[in-house]
Amino acid sequence: MKNIRNKMKKSIVTFLLLFISVSVFSQEEDAREKEKALRTSTNLTWDGNKNLSENNFVQAEVDYRKAIAKSPENAAAPYNLGTAYYNNETYSEAFGRFKEAGEVATSKQEKHKAYHNMGNVFMKRKDYPKAVEAYKEALRNDPTDDETRYNLALAKEMQKKEEEENKDKNDDNKDQQDQEDKKDQNQDKDKEGDNKEDQNQDNKDQGEDGNEGDKGDEKKDENKEGDGDEKEEQKKKPEQGDQPNEQQERKPNQLSKQQVENLLRAMQNAEKQVQEKIDAKKVKGAKVKNEKDW
């Protein structure tokens, strides 16, 4: 029984030693593979630097991309590729590569360079607030870099200037908007005044039309009354057919009424003349009495 226990202990120890050996071997193998990949990546980076110095940008870009794919730990490859993009003014690609280099960098110096160049990209884009933050991060990794310090001061100055310009622009826009609003209000008031005048004129015209209508109605009433009076007069007058026609009723060899009246008037005048002659003779024969005054 005791022998069995000893054998089991030996087996467990042997298994543990074997497991540790395999793990150590695997780690060493992984380390060797990473080291090998890093050497290959570094060599590709050198090739890219050489092609870039010979102005062969296309081949340099290929070498840098291969170096990045071979070993993510090689911060120099994305940094150098970002620099190539920056010099070609491809700032979006440059920023992406500088950011990648800053993330994989293990030393403060590498991080400082990556963030410094990110600040330069933001300055080219005129994104001054982000440039300020990038330069600050670069100085955290290397506070002694005067170039980064100068760029930070310049970025702050440009940011301040931009804010002042935006403030002035906003003030101008506000003043312009206020003027436009005031102009619109004045136009609305003028429009309301015109509408009010038009309404008053319409009311005035309607009043005049009403007065003319009343006058017309009065004239109509007068004409109507006149027509009524004329009709009444016509009713009172006998119709022509009802009036006696003297000429039609007069018999042959018979004097008319007018002729009879004229004849009687002539006879009366003759009698009057005779009487006047008789009276005149009487007056001539009579004596004149002398009347005395008292």
C-alpha cells in the first residue's frame, strides 16, 4: 500500500514537471517567434525607409504595411508610414498611423513623437482644441521638448483667435438677425396699416354706395308716387271717348255754344254803349254845385 502511494506521488511530480517544461518551452517558442517577426518587421521598415529616401513612395508604403502586418509591436513602421502620408498631405491617413504608433509604443520617447505629430495633423486641419490636447500629451511623455512646447503655445494662440473671430461673427450674425427681425416687424406694421386703410376705404365706399342706394330708392319712391298721382289724375279725367264732341252733336244750320256766347256778349256790349251815351247826356245838362269849405 505504501509503495502504491509513493508511485502515485512520483507520477504527479513527473506530470507537473512535464507540464511546466512544455509551458516554458511554448513560451520560449512564442517569444522566439515574436522576436523573429519583430526582426522581419524591422527589416521591412528599413526597406521602406530606403525606398522613401529614393522618392519611391509606392514601394515604401508596401514595405511599411508589410512591416505592420508582420509585427504589431513595431511602433516605428506605423510612425514612419504616418510621416510619409503627412509629407504627401494625406492628413487623415497620417493621423491614423500616428495614433496606431502611439498605442503600440512602449517607450515614452516613442509616445512623445507619436502625439507630437498628431498635434501637427490637427494644426493642419485647423482643429486647434485637439492640437492643444495632443501637444499636452506629448509633453507628458517628454517635458523637455522645446519644439512641442512652442507648438502648444501656438495652438493655444490660434484657438483663442478663432474663438474671438467666432464670437465676433456670432455677434454680427445676431445684429444682422435683429435688423432683419426689426425690418420684418416694420413691414408687418406697414402691411397692417395698408390693410386698415384699405378696409376704411372699403367701408367708406360701401357707405357712399349705401347713400346712393337710398337716394335711388327715394327717387324711385318719388317716381312711384308721381306715377300714382298721374294715374289718379288720369282716372279723374274722363276718357276722350266719354267727352261730348260739340261739332259731332251740332245740327246743321245751328249755332254752336261758343258762337251763341259771343253773340250774347256782343249784344251786351252794344246795350252798354247805348246806356253810356244816355248817361253822358244827363251829366252834361246838370249844374255843378259850389261846395264851401267850413
